[in-house]
Amino acid sequence: MTDVAATDPSLDQTPLAAFLPLRQGMNIADYHLLLVGEFDRSMVDFSPTLLCQGKGQQAMIFAANPEDPGHSFQFLGCDQQGLRLRPRQHVVWGAYGKVLIFVEGVGGVYSFFSDLEGIDSQGIYHFRLPALVYQRKTRLRRRLHLDGEIVLRRRSGETLYGSLHDLSLDGASFFLSEPEIQPGESALVEFAVLDCGRCETVITTVRRDSRSAVRGDLIGGRLLLTKEQRKKVEHLYLCLEHPQYRHWSSHLDKPGNSF
């Protein structure tokens, strides 16, 4: 079977997982909420025409078990019974039931919940057609690695210092040693991208993952951006992704141009 991504130059071969946040410890409903804001629309009473017309696209499947980090599949299209997907690697989660699926295709990116119907003799996984599908007409943006310091100012007036891990257009993650900060807490944050500029905005934490005894826990959060702050984050993101832009970025941090 021909891989659509291999024949269509508009489809990047970067693993779909690189565009998704770390999931560890979150149920699939909360995890999906992290990305709902990045999708253009939701479709109820879903007609699978757009999703099913392409074959060979990348997919990511997350089991209901919060410990499943997600596994890569190849979308094989649909039949009368539902969706057909094949693992891209030998290792998958041991037991699927209710799942969250992301599919990147020629029509954009789709996300939806489904249920495993069975696995056939050829190792193809069959999932039920979803009743509700979220669609993004353009592909998701990669989560970019970002080094540097992040400063958090809590409502209590306490100031915390962490080290950045990654940045997307809607969120950021960072390592924080202490004190503890819990999911759902909001704080004013300030961070910088070297040679690109700084941004100050509000972040709401959505997850805490114990990962590094040296650097602390990994905290993930959603950025709450005004229109002007979003422009600033988009600039920082592009500057981080394309270093050649950095020669004209310094004017954004001159007095009167900060956000």
C-alpha cells in the first residue's frame, strides 16, 4: 500500500507525536482538552467522507489508561464496520477499549474518541466510527524544544523560577523543583527566546509529571493570551523555529513594543 505522506510533499514525515503534548498521568478526556482549542470545528453526526478518503496517514492512539504515552499507527481508511489502523511499531499498548485517536491526513488533522471492535488475523485494529470528530484544516504545529529560564509569579505574590522545556503556540512546559504547583493553578509567567524576544502572559497549569530528580517535575500549562500576546508568541515561535528571522526581531523588545 502506498503511503500518502510519502507521495504528497505537503505532508511532513515528522512523527505525529512531536506535535502533541506529553500525556502521562492524564485521563484521555482531560488530555484532549489540551488540544481542543487548536481545532477549527467539531462535527456531530459525523459523515466520514473526508477522514476516510485518505489512506496511509499517521495516527496516534491513546488508551484510556493514564499510563499509556500513546502509540503510532498507520490509518488504512474505513470499511462498513468502521476504521482500520495498523501499528507502525511492534510495541503497542496491551489493552485498548475506549481510546482517543489523532489522524493527520490530506484534509487536515482529526481527533475523536472511539472504541476497539477487534483485531483481525492480519494485525489490523478495527475501531468504531466516531459520532463526534474535531477537525483542524491545517496541520498542528510542532512543539519546539526551548532552553532558558521561566519566572512565575503566583497570586500569593510568591515568585518561582523554573527551566523551560518546550513551547507551542498555545502552551509551554517547564521544569520546576519546588515548591509544588498543582494542575489548575494560574500564574503570571515571563520567559524569553534567545535573540528573539520576551513574553509575559498568564499560564494555567494542566499537568505535573515527575521526570527529573535534578531539574524537578515537568509542568505543562496552557497560555492564556490576548490578541497582542498571541502575536508575540507567534513571533517567538517562528523565530525559534527559523533562526534566520532573528536579525530583525530585536526591535520588538524596544520600549513601546513589548507586550
